[in-house]
Amino acid sequence: MKNNLTLSYYLDGFKNQDRTILSRAITLVESQNPDHHKLAQELLQALLAQTGKSKRIGISGTPGVGKSTFIESFGKLLTSQHKTIAVLAVDPTSQVSGGSILGDKTRMNELAVDSLAYIRPSPSGLTLGGVAKRTRESLLLCEAFGFDYVLIETVGVGQSETTVAQMVDLFVMLLQPGAGDDLQGIKRGILEMVDMVVVTKDDGENHMIIQKAKHDYERALHILRHEGWIPPVLSCSALSKTGLPEIQTVIENYFTEQKSLIKNKRDRQGLDWMWQLINDGLKEKFLSQVGTKEFTKIESEVLSHALTPPQAAKLLLAKY
């Protein structure tokens, strides 16, 4: 990234629809450099009035369900209608090496070269919930840039894979045929947060299995309480492109008919984000104030059973 970039540099880039500047702006908000962080907050504040107009959609799913294939096919359907789409794709970070492959553009070959689409892969880092630490800021930047749709592709369904639901208007979960196994493996908390379920790979000999899977998912969703919206269960084949227009129709109807629900969601999400940042900030100050030496000493006492974890926590908090 260039040195000494100014606020006006970024604002001019957004005004001129320069995607290179958009990419640099996302890199800016992802940076851990204090100076970059300050400039990033100034940029977000300056662009805030231009945000809030995109359709925010989260895409999650079980491993191997075909999230990237679905997003590419759905994205191409949107761009064929002259709609613009940004995809924020989160790649898992290795807990061993700390690295990420960031290969989403290679998995979405056609969409990656579409002039109406923009794909930005980011590493998840140590952030739980299937999203990167600065995904919310990146989402706002894409909205300010003027994309009609912003899609967030998560790492994959897991115990903490609900964070994306706290930053989008519509949370879509992709599932494969074989409802029994999937339902056993899916946490109730995730099912309570989804706004739509899409069963993938509805082609060839899978049709009868798909129908049973849809029925099972519908029954599961109906016994859970959802606020003003019963999540529909649809199916599609991203390869043959069947079912995608029906999915788009349901999505468009959701954004037309559920404006009050979406507004309430965004209001709650804003407050949740504020409290998350407060908690993160307090934790960072706590860690820096207490110091590594003290942490190491207390941790060793916990490991040697000289202190219980509650006692250790109380001692450390007393030093803050």
C-alpha cells in the first residue's frame, strides 16, 4: 500500500468508482498500524451517509456444500440483470502457520472477471464466527462504493458460526442432501438465526433425496421461533443453474416485504457491534496494562495447580 495516503485520496477514489482504491481502503481497515486505524475511522465516518443501501446477505454452509459455486452462479445471475455485487470471502487461517490461501478468486473464475462483480478474500485470523475481524468495516466500504448486493461468504458452519448473522439482513444457510445427518450436526442456535435454507446439488438422481431433505428442514424450522419470518427452504443446482431465479425472487420479496424487520435487525446489529468493540478495547488495554510477565507467572501457577482458574482470573483483574 502506498505511504502517506490521505483521506481525500480515498474519497476521490470512491467518487470515481476506482476499485483499486476500494481494495486499498479495505486493506487500510484491516491494518493493525495505529496510524492506518485512525485514518480508516475517519474514512468510514466520511462515507457513513453513503452506506445502508445495499442488500446484505450472509452465506454459510456445511463443508463441501458448494458455497463458492453457489455464489458464482447466483452472482452471475445478478450481473446478467445489470446488478452489481461485492463478495467478501473469508478464508480460514491456519492455527499452525497463521497463513491463509485466499483462493476464492480461483474458485469463482467467471465472477472474478465480471466487470459488475468484486471479490475480496480476507483471512479469518483468530476471529471466531466464520468472518474476519474487520468484515463489518469492509461491508460498509462496499456499500459506500455503491454495490447493489454485498455477499459475505463464511468459513463454514461450526459452533461459533453465527457472527455473520449479526451483520447481514439475510442469513442463508446452504445444506446438502442427507437431512438426517445434517440436522444432527447443525447447532440449534444456527437454525434459529437463519433466514433461508437452500439445499444444493438438486440435479440428476438427487431429486427424491432433496425433497425429503427439504421436508425435514421445514419441519425443523417450524418448531423454532423466528421473528416475523418463517425461513423458506428452497433447492437449486448451481451447476445447471436451476432454482436460482426462484431463490432470487424470494430474496427480493424479503427485502420488499420485511423492511421493518430489516431495520430492527440493523439497529440491533449496530449496538451489538458497539459493545463488541468496547469488549475488544477493554481486553486489549487489560492485556497491555497487566503485562506479559505477570500473565506468564499466573499461567504457570494455574498449570501447576497452585491456583484455580477463578483465583487466577481474580488476581489478574485486581491488577487492572
